Amino acid sequence: MVATRGIDLEIARGEFITIVGPSGCGKSTLLNATAGIFAPTEGRVLYGGVPVAGYNQRVGYMTQSDHLLPWRKVDANIALPLEIQRRPKAEIARRVEELIELVGLTGFGNSYVSQLSGGMRKRCALARLLAYDPDTLLMDEPFGALDAQLRLAMQVQLRNLCTRLNKTVLFVTHDIDEAVALGDRCVVLTGRPGMVREIVTIDLPRDRNLYRLRSNRQYIAATDHLWSLLAPDAAREEGEETP
């Protein structure tokens, strides 16, 4: 099966790129190829100008499931990537303490993940993602299972952290509002095989207030435009005429 075709995309350091498109159009495939989980059958993926060959050690990957280990406490879950890298114990302890404070989990380091709320579990997963300080964060619908309030809180925290730490982000979502709220640019893919229909520049300041966007004219215009781009594929999936 051909998942994507003719993708030509260049991303600058520190950009927050959101990716939207119909189900099965290759959004996750793009992240997997960037992570080096598998190589493309045609073309190539370059990272920092160098072809990705094998697992890309400079990226971190977060999926919709947090994949936290239930038999480990919060601090031990966050420490896992550093343990795999065989970092010194004192260094791991310092780094974990920093991350717990950074993501707002102070006081919960000794808790099991079963004792955490949904939002706190996501914060723990985010801290683990940041543990070994990857340059780029690959995020595949990480907040899809959260309710609206928790999702907004996590969006705000993620955006602030990535700006503060100068992280590059590729963020897959089915939520058009989320794509506009978070992205500097949004890549809109067609139905399978996924091709770039348009790359939309989000005309919002980098220090945008996500709590006040819903009445912002640029935000409303961007979401309307993305919906218009996705409408033909959505209608085709339902067997209806394009709205």
C-alpha cells in the first residue's frame, strides 16, 4: 500500500508544524520515517542535512497512548530513557527533579501512574519525552483522549515549553482548532496516498494566548480555510457531495 506520495517538506529549527488530513493518509507514516522506524520505499528523509539511517537519536516520539509503565512511579518512568542511555545515577536524579518541576508534577514523583489524573499522566509522558533533551518532538495525537479543558491546558503547556526550550515539533492531529492554535504552519494532506494539498502559514503571534483565540479573526479565518481544504476528502469518505 502506498501511504504517501510526492511529499516535499522542509522544516526549520524551532518551528511548530501541525499535520492534518483524512484518516489513513500517511500522517503517522511521516513521523515514523522521520524517527527512522522504517525507511521510505522511495525518496529520502534528511535530518540536519544528513540522511536518516536507522533510529533517529535526535528525536523524541509521543503517541496518543502515554505508554507509562504502571509498576514504576512517576520519577522512575521519567528516568527510563536516561537509564537506557546508562547515565550516572546522580545525573538522572537531578534531571528527573528538573523535569518534574518543569511539567508541573512537583510532589507527585513518588506516585504510581494509576494514582494520576489523565492530565497528569500526559505531563509525566511529556517529561519522559524531554528527558534526554531531543532536538525535535514527534507527536501523534497526544491529547486526543483528553476532555476539552485538559486538552487546552496541555496545549498551553506544550506550546510554552517548546518556545522556552526551542524545540522543533511535528504534531499530528485530527482537530482543526488544535492545528491552528498550536502551529506556526499547518501541512494539509490529501486522502491516501497522502500528498501535500497546501502548507498554510498560521498568521498568529508566536506568543499567542491560547485561552483567547476563539474570537481572534486570524484564528477563525485559518480554521475556516483548513476546513475548506479538508471538505472534499471528508465528503468523499461519506459518499456525499462537497459542501
